[in-house]
Amino acid sequence: MEITNLTENLFIYYLHTLIMIEAGTQEKGDALVIIESSKQREIIVESKIMAIYGESIKKTVEEETADFVAKIIVKDYGALDWVLRARLEAAIRKFTGGEEP
């Protein structure tokens, strides 16, 4: 009986632990995307060129992660739009175990 309770408690603990993945690098021309489990949607974008391309980056993140509930952090290092989209897709696939959100 105790082993069963221990197994159930470990499973419940596992379900409530923080899941975090990363995709991309911090190299010039790339982006690092971090997704953390969360009960609410939150998007954080960091870039040295926010004043110029910030709205475009945010729009891309919104489009690629629509209806995806998690904390999404994007650290842009001058990535082109297609690179950012690829990194977001890779991060989402890792986070969901290869399934679409």
C-alpha cells in the first residue's frame, strides 16, 4: 500500500514540476527561444533592435504561438524572420513532444 501511495505522489509531483526547453543559440543572426510551462500565456521579447524591429518580432511570435499557453521568452540576436519562425516551431515541437499545440 505504501509503494502505491509513493508512486502516486511522485507522479503528481512530476505533473507539477516546471518544464523548460530551449531552441536556438546566442550567436549573431540567430534567436534563442525558451518555453516554460505556465498556466497563463506570457510572451517576453528581448532584442538590441527592439526600437526598429520590436513590433515585427512580437507579431511573428504571436502568429507562431497563437493559442499556445506557456511562458515564451525570445532573445533575438539579429535573426531574420524565417530563422525566428523555425526556432519557435522547433521549441514548440520539443515542448509538446513533437505534437502540434
